[in-house]
Amino acid sequence: MAKTILAVDDSASIRQMVSFTLKSAGYDVIEAVDGMDGLEKAKGRSVNLILTDQNMPRMDGLTLIKNLRAMTQYGAVPILMLTTESSDAMKSQGRAAGATGWLVKPFDPQKLIEVVRKVIG
């Protein structure tokens, strides 16, 4: 059975690229337009990995991660930040919030698949 990935990004073009890349590698992808949408879509279903942007309207990535980590079912689910933010300070905040890893945009599709495979197989 295919593993499911929740991709959260306010940019439609990034969501399409991420979704296309992951689907072509055999994953199921659920798309969310911002942190609030991502949180709603995460509730009541099981996902194997969450990819989130940082800078989004309504709820940013760090706040989304904190909210997901507070939910029992997402305590151990890998969460990767996929963002233009690359400062050490922001990465530290990500780790403190519970992010598993960090990818910087623009991303290399092959690298994304390699990281996802490393994290969830």
C-alpha cells in the first residue's frame, strides 16, 4: 500500500511540483493550501509524512508543527520543512518545534525523493 504524504504550501505551483514528484515515485499525496488547511486535513486520517512550508497565511509552518506534535497520532510522524528559509536561527526554531528535517526551495525533485525515502521508505 502506498504511503501518504501531506504537502502543505500556499504556492499552487510548489504544491503541484511536490505532488507530481512524489506521486511519480509511488506516494499518495494530500495537498493543503496553508497551515490551518493542513491541520484540518491531518485530523482524522493517517499520514506517513508531512512536508510544510514556513511562510504561509493563516498559520505558518512552525505553528503547524507545534499543533501536530501536540496531537498523539503525530507525535512521531516525520515532518520536513520545505521552505526558502535557510538561516540557522530558523532551523533551530524548526528543530525546537519538532521538525524532522529541512529542505530549501527551490528543491531538486530527485533530492526530495531521496530524503522522503530515507525518512519513510
